[in-house]
Amino acid sequence: MIFNLFLISATLSIFFFIISSFLFEKAQIVDKPDNKLKKHKKNVPYNGGCVLFLIFSIFFLYFEKNFDLNFSNLQKYIFYFV
């Protein structure tokens, strides 16, 4: 079961990262290099945190629906997200 959750989360992460990278580039939500502090050559989209938040939210809702999550047993399931 844990391996299946890993495959699902990895697949969703890659899928959402590719889609959000395209959308962020299109909307010009990017970090532009200034050749002073930033060493990258091309524009870099600001989508990493959004994807992580989305995946974390999806799996938290999944576990909340399929398992009896409350504050007493939350630590038991938190290792799935780490």
C-alpha cells in the first residue's frame, strides 16, 4: 500500500509540476535572472511550492476520507507525507 501511494504521489507531482510550469511561464509568474545574485540563465517559474501544497492537500483529504484521522492518531499517518 505504501509503495502504491508513493507511485501515485510521484506521478501526480510530476504531472502537476509539468502543467504548472507551463501555466506559470505563460502567465509570466517567473523569477528573472539579474546576473548579480541569481546565477540561472533562463526564467524560472515559481511553481514548486504550489505543487507541493497541492499534492499535500490531495493526500491529506484522501487520508481524512479513507482513515479515521483525528489529532490523537495524526502522527501515525504523518510519515506518508515525509
